[in-house]
Amino acid sequence: MWRNEFESEPYGTQGMIFYEPLPTIATEDCQPYCCLIRTTIFYKKPWPGKLEKIDKVQSQWDLLGHRFTDEIDGWACVAPFVWHSDELYELHSGKVIWRNDQWHKKWTARRVSTDDRRWPLLENVCGS
């Protein structure tokens, strides 16, 4: 599980948006391409066409997440959980955007309710 240290904002009644800054030299006129689990490659435009790679970076978070238990019906479980302001969120999607003169991974997440069947297993991890 990750503890949020990024800028965030509420999204609807149960959601949260997290903005993970990406450590890149790519400028606003580059084209981001997300691949693999946490990799973003930035190409010089025009893209597609003649590809000129500008930079390749890794995000800190991904949608695979971390292993949190092996106790759900005998399965080892992984999930992209984020602890933020005493609430637990699960990442659902991400995209790369230009924001505040910098590239960010914009993550959308939904709060995990305490009646979620995983919650008893997560209480020890969260410290609740």
C-alpha cells in the first residue's frame, strides 16, 4: 500500500484524484505513451510517424499494486491501495497529463468502504 504524498482533490462523493509528478525532461509538446506496468515513454511530435524518443520514466504507483494478503480464499492478493487522510482508496485508472508546467500521472481512485470483504484483512496494514 502506498501513503499519499502527492497533490490530490476529491472526485465525486467516494472518489479521489491523485497527481503523481513524473521525473522527466519531456516538454509540453511531447507525446506520452504509457506501456508495461509503470513506464511512460515521451516522444517528439508528430506521433505516430517517425519516432524520436525524448525520455522514458517510471511512475511510483501502478495499477497492479502491492501484495496485501494470502488469506482470501487461499489466493495471494494484490491491489493498488492508497492511504490518504485516514481513508483507504483503490486506484482504478491513470493517464499522463500536462499540469502546472509539468507532466503528471493523474490517478483516479475510489474509497474502500469498511463493509468491503477485504477490509478485515486491510485493517492491520492500514493501522486502523
